[in-house]
Amino acid sequence: MTKDLVNKKRRVHFSPDNIDIVVDEGANLLQAAISAGVRIYASCGGAGTCGTCKVLIEKGRLETTRTAKVSDEEFKQGIRQACQSRVSTDLAVYVPVESRLEKAVLTRENREVPGALATGWRFNPPLRKFFVELPPPTLEDNVSDLSRLLRGLKQRYQLSNMTVDSDVVRKLPQALRDNDWRVTATTLVTAAKTRARDKRRLGVTKVEPGDTRDKHYSLAFDIGTTTVCGQLLELNRGRVIAEGIAYNQQIGYGADVITRIAYSQKPGGLKKLQQVVVATINGIIDELLTQGRVSAEHIGHLIVAGNTTMTQLFLGLDPKYIRLSPYTPVANFFPPEKASSLGVKVGQSVYLFTFPSVASYVGGDIVAGIVGSGVYQRKELTLYIDIGTNGEIVLGNSDWMVTASCSAGPAFEGGGVKHGLVATAGAIEQFDINPSNFKPVIGTIGGVKPKGICGSGLISIIAGLLEAGVIAQNGKFNTGLPTKRIREGSDGYEYVLARAPETQIGKDIVITEVDIDNLMRAKAAIYAGYQTLTRSVGVTRSDLEQVIIAGAFGSSMDIEKSITIGLLPDIARDRFIFIGNGSLLGARLTSFSTDVLDDARRVAGMMTNIELSENVDFMNSYIASLFLPHTNAGEFPSVAKRLAGNQSKLRITV
Amino acid sequence: MTKDLVNKKRRVHFSPDNIDIVVDEGANLLQAAISAGVRIYASCGGAGTCGTCKVLIEKGRLETTRTAKVSDEEFKQGIRQACQSRVSTDLAVYVPVESRLEKAVLTRENREVPGALATGWRFNPPLRKFFVELPPPTLEDNVSDLSRLLRGLKQRYQLSNMTVDSDVVRKLPQALRDNDWRVTATTLVTAAKTRARDKRRLGVTKVEPGDTRDKHYSLAFDIGTTTVCGQLLELNRGRVIAEGIAYNQQIGYGADVITRIAYSQKPGGLKKLQQVVVATINGIIDELLTQGRVSAEHIGHLIVAGNTTMTQLFLGLDPKYIRLSPYTPVANFFPPEKASSLGVKVGQSVYLFTFPSVASYVGGDIVAGIVGSGVYQRKELTLYIDIGTNGEIVLGNSDWMVTASCSAGPAFEGGGVKHGLVATAGAIEQFDINPSNFKPVIGTIGGVKPKGICGSGLISIIAGLLEAGVIAQNGKFNTGLPTKRIREGSDGYEYVLARAPETQIGKDIVITEVDIDNLMRAKAAIYAGYQTLTRSVGVTRSDLEQVIIAGAFGSSMDIEKSITIGLLPDIARDRFIFIGNGSLLGARLTSFSTDVLDDARRVAGMMTNIELSENVDFMNSYIASLFLPHTNAGEFPSVAKRLAGNQSKLRITV
């Protein structure tokens, strides 16, 4: 994994989607599929343990790690686990229906979908298209153009009680006569909160001449503090046509929400931040349309989820009071408005649905994740964790949900760490240590020479160092060990992960006591948040039936090692599920189902936020968590047992 | 009345409105009140016969014609009929509550209002203001600003299920904190068609710091082809604060709807016509705000009624197909939109409600008139006539309504008549003839020297000439009479109404056979429309229980003479009621009552339009009506009897 690969380009063709993508040789096939907008179901997050991402290689070769999940017969047929495969040549890959995320979800109506996804919803997008052939007017039937259209929609599709955009009315005479009274009307569910599903209020947002039902698309976006992800969705069959991701251009104005809010208070600051996030979105839209070969005029809806600050900045709502006690957002739900009025490069007819939020630090991204993962639908007690600069935690089930946010700091995203790096090529993400000579074994993203450490790498490193006795449970180095890897550097004691000649940066890559301290504070904040929430409702670790881990970071994280350092609770490992970008998942499902759209606001309303910033229980938990894994060994019985075993082994070895 | 008055200015102060107006000496006091925006109830239209416009003269003198409607005691107290009084000096006039149109209507909840006005509606304007004092946020209660507002409105006023404009959300943090969490929220009923009145959907359109409930205004407009009338309304007590009228600036692009539509088809034509009518409205708004001493920011709603073409031009909807068979309008009901988006100079929060229409030639002005006059509420069979360039006729009651439009031509507005004039100062509006020497007695608007003839003058003149035998029932002059007043002019035979020295224009004012012919065609069109409608539903003249006459023209028209020429049906005179500008009346009542707003759309939907343009029965009726009063004397029994009497008298005299 560490050898330097020549940066050769390889083309991968995915069927039945008929999508091509060009990737570097050696690229992970699951990642390539996701980048291409081909959604493969990978419930374990690419760890190779669930076996749900099997694909059929029709042409070409790849380098694959075989696991017990692929039978001999399957292997002979050419079936491989995408997550365990790296691209060697140009490829033709067939994704069978059982491995397709969307298909699996969309076709299993009213049946439970394995893993952590919302269930029981119908495929009924809030945006729909209806084609009608109207009788031309006569002296005996000279009702208005609009009445004729509405009458036609009522007769053919039993649609009634509809509102119509003034812009639609203005263009109607031409649209009706351009193709001999044959038109396609686009309708959108406008009511944010509907009681009776069959009495929903529909709005006519567009009328096009002729039959345009086959041009029926929408956009789903997750606006993150660091990255913005978008998907182009086809609404007739519920497919992801293209996916795009870009750094949020607001990064230039501050790395986290607090610095962004500070910038927004400067003259013109709010407007600037609004403009650059819209520019980011517009850039992704351009890319999605090109990738999907779709014309902008056929986009009919936009659904956006983001944390509270990102949402307010996108909508141009002053976030000033988010960072001032008592931390009030402007709004938790947002009126539908024209996306173009915010500067988004879509047609005049496109309405924006913004995911509702819960509180200043529990935003629409979390609500979308809860909606997308179906936590609110199940009786099982679930812990939902979205780990990023802020850790957001939700605890509950279909009856109740409590939520909290804890400022983890940027360690998990590589910030505040001497050689920290976001999860890009060259970032150390895997680590093991030889307990006899304390030498490291590292793996990097892309398998290239290392240039730093990403969040999941940090977890692996600290867990490995702890288990090997290189650091003690207080995070301090055991300086008495017989290895030159531990040394004193400019920031105090440090451990050398890679020597200068082995790196891209030409200098030693190390992890310092300060780095470890930062990570301990970050994991302590999240664990304390989890503890405060569970205690507040009187449940314990063993009551948790499911733990869902969301966030881009989540998918590459090692559960065992995360438990070892005390980030995740010490419970049965099979209760953990990764869902990747939960926010985008929720936005997408909402685009596909009005049932889910209806649920979104209800779910936001049923979440009770517990403010941790001045909470004494949280502060006590936090201090108790500043230990590896925890000052109270009883919180981590399996880790304590293993560490005790290691200690005795180490004592023997040394 | 014909003597030349010195053009002295007199100030009239009206209480309790506390409104001043400066008028010419000799001005009619009722007219002065109306111009000042003081609405006096005058059900007979100023004829002096109903006695509802009594006022108390507190200071100053006037020239008054005393009728039996004022008792000796009242006369001693200083009570006069406004319509019978002309201003001689500066005046202080008190308008008692029983004479006030608005007050009378507004306070008689669920009681029948005398005359032709909608009844049974509550004073509950669609635009409302609610003041709340909110608890400032704390760590224990840090819901969003919007949730705090909505919670406050719910707790204090039981308002729920509200939508909020995105613009309101954007300004909310500032508005809430500017006056220590004390704010006034403006709400508007947004649903156009509501089934359950108590389940109406409210939209929050504005939030202002502090208590601004006393600044609560809206605008009502009638957009006519010739003139645009507006009223500034105070919504706490339901008063008209100011009234303004101006020529529709579209006149420069065509005198009637057909020429306007033609102009709209030129490049940029539609946009131009839209701009100039908006400019007209903006001019009136400026005037209303100045008159009423109201700031533009306190206007919260705009209600507009107009004929179908005027409505479409105002909204920027292409009217092309209105004039092409089969005459289809773009829409009969119009989505609410921001008035500012059309260029109207009001705040961003002001929504426009546009009256729904019935057909291409039966517009929102007629629907507003029917709503305002309450025709749709009563069991009595009512004929509603709006006379202008187009005559619109509605026949029906609370169970059913049929409607038709007939092109009368511009004669009633002074068009196509040699000395025709719109109803302004100097227009001859009264006429009598001395049957012995055929000399005229004329009365002009404002009592100044004549300069032309207005519509009501034309009716008086033709009726007088007919009764005196100067013209025959076919509209031709009786050239054998011993008078020089009948002579041959450039347009054929004519009758001299005023000699050059007696006029403002320095030449003889005459009425010609061509003029008479034009008026006969105009009145024939309206009468034939009325006949076609009554026949289509199988009722006759004697079934009519009420005839409501609307239109600016209506209020100065003489019923007896209108019947004499065959314009109005020959039924008991006490069944006729004038309501003046019915369109503006409806727009105003709708501004005052959500009940009426709800009714508007329902009423438009219950009116069945009968297309006369290619209707054989209409054509036959029209031809039969080209006679004074009608070829069938049985249609006008009282006129036939009187004319027969006159003939015998004339024969004796001559």
C-alpha cells in the first residue's frame, strides 16, 4: 500500500447506469463508483465486512483482497467486493440490483431495508410532471387558459385545489398554443406541514409545451462547513445521475462556523459569505449537469440540508446570535422560496426546500440524517453520531429523541495536529505497530507516500500506541521504551511515523503529545456529549440497540480503534453502522418521497435539544473522559480487559 | 345654474373625519364630501329623493334646495341634504353617523343595510396587526427567533398554522431586538379559496419593532379603461382616509380595450401599457398618502379590480386572445403576488389581491360590483348594469347569475358625439325644453358656462327632445317645427343647445342626428343585452325586484329620462339604485372583510357568461331597440302612454 504508484488514468464503465469515470490506477472501486454517482450499497462503510457491495467485473483487471464474503463460485463468475478492489486496467463493471443503494431502497416499498435507512416510504417525489392534451377553445367553451389547464389536470389526473405561480400564468397563453394545446405541467407539494396526505396543496410551478415528462430532474445538496456535496437526481425512476463535491469557498473566510459568523458581522460580510457558498453550489451544479448530460431548464426542485450556520449563511439570515449566549438561530424552519432569488443558477420555476433544524448547533444536516436513516421510524433505541468539527449526537427512537452538540475542535479533520491533513491522497489513515520493536506499519489514502495524518489515521495511531504501551492512558509517552521512534521534539515528546525519505514532504512525520492531547479533548467532548444525553434520559450503554455513524469522516473510521481510545461506546461491534453523508442521504430521500418530506418537519419538531455549553454534568463527564479510554474503566470493559492483557504481555516482553 | 360664477375658492372642513377640502364656490356639497374622501350615504345618487345624505352645518352658509326630506325642526338645527346644497362660504360640516356610508355599513353587523350593499359580513380585514411582548431568550428557552414569535402569537392570539415570508425571516433578528422583544406582526389571509373560515391559512408578511397597530392601512383600486380610482383605507376602524382619481395614462395608447390590445401586440407594447397604468396608480398613491398624511411603509395590502383587459395589462398578461374569437382570457383568477414586483410603489411586504373575473368581457370590476352590492346574497331578482364604453349586465340572485357584455361604444362617455365631453366642469348634464318655444334650459357640472355634453346630458337632451316632439321615435328631427334651434349643419340636422356667446368654447354647442344615432346604438346594445339575458332565463321586466346601476356615469344619470329613451327597462322607479363605482366599492369592502374576500372567488365562479357577439337573439333585440324607446311599445308602457299624451298636447299647441 505504501509503494508509489505511477499516476496512470483508467476508465471505468458502470452498467446498467451507463456512466463512465476516469480515475487513477489503484483507485478504490467503491470510491470510484460513488464519485461517478453510482450508488453501491456498502453498509459497513467499505470495511469489507458486510459483503453488500459486490459487483460483476465484465472486462478488465483489478487488484482485489478476497474475503469470506465472496464464495468460490462467485469469484469464478467475476464477482468482487468493490470496497476491496483497486483499479488496475480500464474496466467494465456491472452493478447488480441487490448491490444498488437506490434501487434497493426504492423498490422495497413498505419493507424494512437492511441497515440504517428510512423505510416504509413510497416513491412519490414532491415534484411531479403531468402531461395533458386539452381541447382548443370554442365559442361554446371559452374558459380562460388557466381554467382550461386546471380543468384538464383535474379530469385526467384528479388534481384539484392547486395554486399557480404568477410566472406560470404569464407564460401560459404561449405555452398552450406552442404545441397545439398539449402541455406538461410541473407540480410541487407546497405545504410544509400537511395533516391529510391526500389533501395536499399542489402548486403548478411550470408549464411546458409538448410532452416533457422524460426530462424530470432535481438537485439535493449537503452544505457542510468544509465541503459541499450535491447530487443530480432523476425523478421518474429515482436515480442518482451524477454526484459532485467541492470545498465550501467560505473556507477562505474562516475554517469553522465561529470564525465564519465573526466574518459575517463585518460590513458586507454576510453577503459575501452568501455569495461564495452559492458560487460553490453553482460550480457543482455545472459539473452535475455536464456529468449527467442534463439541461439546466429540466431541473425542477432543489433540496438543501446543512448545519444551522451554513443554512443561515446560504439563505442570507444573519447568524450573529448563534454564537452569542443563549445561542438562538433566526429560524428552525424556512419558508419555501425561489432558488434563483438566492443566486442559484437554476430556472425561475425552481423552489428551494431547506431542511428544518433543531437548534443553533443541531442543524438541518442532522435532521436530514435522522430522516434518511429512519431513526425516527424504529422502536430500537439508536445513537446517531455525526463527527466533524462539531460532533452532533442524537439519542432516541420513534417515540422520542434528544440531541446535543459538542465542540470537538478540528482534530478529527486534521486541524490542530502538527501533521494533520484532511482525508486526501497521502494522508495516513491506517496504522499498526510491531509490539516487539515499536516500528510502525502505515497505510495512506491512495497508497502513495505519506504527507500527513487524517482523522481516522489519528484514531488508529493513538489506539495502536496505547495498545503497544508507547503511550499511557493519560496520553503521555512511555519514554523508557527501547526505541528511537520516541524522541523529544520542538513540541515535547513525539513518535516518528515516517522518516523524511519515506515521505512526500521530505521531513519526518510525527505525532506529538500535543496532538494526542488535542485528539483526547475532541473524543472526550463527543463521549461526554453521548454520556450526558444517555444519562439525561436514564439509559445506559447496554440499552443501545444501534449506533449510526454519519459524516464523511465516519466511513473510513475503524470502530474497534475508536472504542479503544474512548470515542465510541464499548458495545457489541455489530451494532455500529456507517451511513456516510447522512445529510445528503436525507436530502435525496426527501427528493424522492413526499412522505419523507412530510416527516422532515415533524422530526425536527420532535427532537429536544440539550444545551451542553454550560451544563455541569457535561463538564464533569468531559473531564472524566480526558483519559484513554476513560478514567472509569467500567465504561470500557472490553478495552480495559484487552489493555490489561497487553500490559502483562508487554511486561513479559520488555 | 347657468350663470357664470366667479371662480372663488372655499374651504370645507368635515368632522368627525377632520378632513379639509378646497372647492370652487357653488360646488355641490355631496360632491365635495366624496372628493375629500368623506363617504356620505346617498342611495338615490344625489337626486334629493332619499334623504340619506343629511349633514349638520356647524359654520358658514350654503345655498340649498329644501325638500320634504328635511323637517322644520331639522332645518332649524342646521341640517341640510348635502346633495341639494352648494357651497357659498367656508364651511364646517358635521357628518352624522347615520349619513356615513362606511360607518353605516361597518357597524350594522349581520343586519340588512338599506340600499344595495353587501350585508351580513363581519368587519374582519384580511390584513391584521398583532402586537406581542415576547420573553427574551435564555439558555433554558433558546428556541429560534421565528419560533419565539410564532409561539407568542399563538399564546396571545391563538394564531396557528401560519406561513412566514422569507423576507420577514431575514429581518426578524433585528426587528425583535430593536424594541426589546416587543413587536407587531402583520398577517394576511393567503388562501384564495377557503372552506372552513376558522381554519384559514395566515401568512406573516411583516414584523415591525414596537407597537405599530395604529398604523394600519391598505389601498383599494378600480382600474378603469378611462379612469383609475383609488382609496386609502384605515383598517382599524374601516374608514376611507383619502380618495384619488386620475385618467388611466394608457389613454395615450388607445381609447378603448380593443385599441389597447392592438397596441400591446407591438414590440414592447405590453410592457409599456403595464408601465403606464402602474405609473397612474403610483401617482394616485402619492396623492392618497399626502392627503391622508400616511407614510408608504404603513400600507400593508393592495386590492385591485378592473375589467379583464385592464387586469391583464396591469399584471403583464398578454391580452391578445381577448379580442380574437373565441375570446379567451389568460386567467379568471390570479395568484397573489408582491405588488412591488409589478412596479407599484409600496413596500416589499405588500401583497396584491386581484379580483377574479368571469370572461374576457366580464371582468373583476363586475365581480367586485356584485360582491360589493350584495346581489349574490339576496333572494330578490336583481339586474345589475355597469354602463361605460362596454355595458356589462348581470341578472340573478343568491342562487344563480347570468352575465353578458355588450359593446355600447363611447357615446355614454362623450365619445363619437360632436360636442361630447367626459363628465367634467362645463359639461351639460341637465336639459329641459320649453315645449311652447322649444328653447332649452341647460345645467352644467360646476354651474359654469357650457363647453360640451356628457353622457347623462345626452340622455336628458334626447329624452327632452323626444318628449317635446323635436325628434321622432326614430331619432330624426321634426324639421317642420317653428324654431330656429333646429337647423341643418355640417353633419345634417342639429339642435342648438347653446349659442356661441353663452359657451366657453365660443361656438354653438349642438346635438346632431349623427350624435343621436350613436346614442341610440349605444342604448340599444345595452337594452338588447338586458333583454337577451332575461329571455335566456325566462323572466320578464315585471319580475325584476331591483335594478342596480353602477359606473361613474351612473350616479349623475336621470332614471326617468333613461327609461324614456329606452336605455333602462320601464319598471317602478323605486326599484332603481345607484351605487356609483361598484368596482371600487367591492375592492373596499373586500379590504374590510375576509368574509367578502372569500365570497369574491365564489361569486366569480357562480356567474355564467352568455356570449353575445355571435348571438342571434341579441342581434334581433338590438335591431328592435334602435328606436325611441323601442319598436315594441309594449316594452315601455309608461313611456308610450306619456309620449302619446305629449303628442296630443303638442298637436293642440302647434
